[in-house]
Amino acid sequence: MIDVIIPNYNGALLLATCLDSLRAQSRQDFTVTVVDDGSSDGSLALLTERYPEVRVMARPQNHGLAVAVNAGIAVTRAPYVVLLNNDTEADPRWLDQLVGALEHRPQYAFAASKLMLFDRRDHIHSTGDYYQITGEPGSRGVWDRDIGQYDVVSEVFGPCAGAAAYRRSALESLAEGGKVFDEDLVMYCEDVDLNLRARRAGLRTIFVPTAVVYHKLSATGGGTLASYYCGRNFALVWAKNMPGLLARRHWPDLLRSQLGFTLQSLRHLREPAARARLRGQMAALHSLPRFLAKRRAEATPHADDPLADAIARWSPTGDRQPK
């Protein structure tokens, strides 16, 4: 069995496309749980009237995506957890292909979908995510026209949680204080943090090119919200997860990256997104002590930490075949 968890905040105009595509899946051994995070736009009425098969977890107030997803994980029990954004449309074979990859490859803990742009369906949003030593995450193939260049099953650094499958046992092994996603991140980069923790634990991700999802790309968030939390969370995720020797060696890379973002924002200071990123960077300084306190004790503080190898192998140009 599979639990599909969809976080929702004021997504009444988005949910029908997403849920109708789940009704059309070739595989039907799944339960859908929509975690509504304090919507005020009629989302709950829509779910009640049109989607009686969907389990609804209605939260009275909005506390951010990480809290909502953790709540959904906590009330479900299936051995496979699939996270799906509400601003998506899944291909009919998506769930079969995505979860099937984990069923047939026990060496992998996570599975990444092939995310395409909703309004330009021949252009890529993500074919698996990567991470750079500068603290900047990224998506393979983002904005590229799809000409089959990623149509091979391959191992990647980690999945974009907008459409990803996880073994529940793996998520439980990574939980911090009973929480899978770090709720202090609120939203944006919460999946990056999880991928870093997974890589440090030796857990692997398979990219499944036949598991296709079309994404409206920040239809729920985006804009100044994304700029603020990316400005805040890039540095905090790095500070929390970078192993000691790597941190001592590469802190100048992080600093150069952050200064680059600052200068770019200052050059575009009239734009709301630029001001939001600067506010996020200031907020990161305020939150830094709390995230440094989250650093786990390092059993083997060596340069060959598995995270170092993973960052080097799955760079923007890296590509590995599954074993």
C-alpha cells in the first residue's frame, strides 16, 4: 500500500487537476491524504463535495509546509510515502513507475520523479536534485527543453519533494525528535535538508524518467515568499549539515555565495523579491545559533564522509547509472 500526501494551503483552484490525475492512475493501491493548512478559500468544501475518497486532515492555522507534511506522515501507515504538490498533474503511469522502482530496487530509499513544466510540457523542471558545496541546491535539467537527455534510470543526489516516493522505514530512521522534515525551515529547502541527512546516512535515490509529473511551479508559494525562505534557508541548511572537515575547508565558498546573493539583491533593491532575499539573509543570522545546535555528533569526522562523495559525484554535470 501507498500513502500519497498532498499539503494544501488555499489551493482550491489547483486541487481538481491534481486529484483528477490521481483518480486516473493505472495503479490504485493508494490512499490520498490532503493536509489542509488553514485554508480560507473553499478548499475543504471542494474536497468534501467532489472527492469523498480523499482523507482530509484539516489544520486550523497555517504553520508552513514542513509542519503540514510531518502531520500527514504522522497519521499514515503505509510502507511507501509519496509526497505530491497540489499544483501538479500526474501522468497516469506516474505512481506505478515511481513506487515500482523502489519495489524492484531494495538498495534505494527514495525515488525522484521527472518533473516537467505545466505550461511548457517539453521543458524540464527537475530530473532529480543536486547540492553544491557553496550551499546552493539545484535541479538537474531545470529550464532545459526535453530531448530525451535524461531518459535513463539513474542514481541522483536526492528527489524534489514536490513529487517523490520514500520508504517509510527510511524516513523514520532520519527523523529528528520524531519529525521527518525540519519544521524550523518552515518551507523551501526542507527537502534539501532531508536529502543531506539521507546522504550522510548512506541512503540512496533513484531517478525514474517514466514517472512524469507536470508542475505549475510555485503556484501556491513563489515570489517574495520563495525569495525570503531561500535567502534564509540556504545558509542554515549548510550550517546544520556540512560535516566538520568540509565546513572548515569550504566556509569561504559559502561566504562567497552568500555575498554574491547580497550584491545581486542590492543591485535590484527596488524589486520586492530582492528585498525579501535580503530579509531572509538577515533572518538566517538570527537563526544560526539554533541551527548550529542541531548539528549531530560526528562518529567519523573524516574528509571521506559519504556526503562529500555524494556532492562530488552528483554535481550539475554528473550522472551515474544504477547498480
